[in-house]
Amino acid sequence: MMNMMQVMQQAQKMQKKFKETQSELENIEVTSKSGNGAVTAILNGQGKFKSIKLTAEAINPTDPSSVDSDTIEMLEDLITEAMVDATNKANSQMEAKMKSITGGISIPGLF
């Protein structure tokens, strides 16, 4: 049977590995396209929304040449800002719910 020192050492190793894995996932980029490439969403490996890329065809499929590149950039920025804000709000809600379950104790990996 493990003694308390061995349990603590194992827990420290697991915590270190967990932090390393979280860092790796934060740096991974996952992309998904729809509309034959008209819209591209980019998230990191933790599922956090990073950005969105639009083409003129996504905005005006009947006449893509009528769409100004500044309009595309503005829409990308607005969508990205809204998605990041919504993700942050959802995470805050999740953290509050989890804290109510754990009595305020932070459990790494849950929130």
C-alpha cells in the first residue's frame, strides 16, 4: 500500500502533467469550414473560440464582388467579439454551478 508521501508525489506528477497538457491544448488550432469554405471557424484545443473568417461569398453569394474587404473584417471582428464574450459568460456560469457543488473548492480540470 502506498504511503502518504508516495500519494503526494503521484498527485504532484499528475498536476504537472495536467498543466502541461492544458498548455499544449491551448496552442492547438482546430478549424472547421462550411458553405464550401465561405465560413471558417477557429478554436483552440480547449474548445475556446479564437476567430472566424468570412469570404465575400458568405456575405453576398449572388454578387461577392459587391462586398468590401473592410466590411468582411468588421463582421469577423464583431462575430469574434460576440463569441468570445458568450464563451466567457458560459464559463462563468459553469464555474458558479461547479463551486456550488464543491462548496467553493477548486478542482483542477473541472473549472
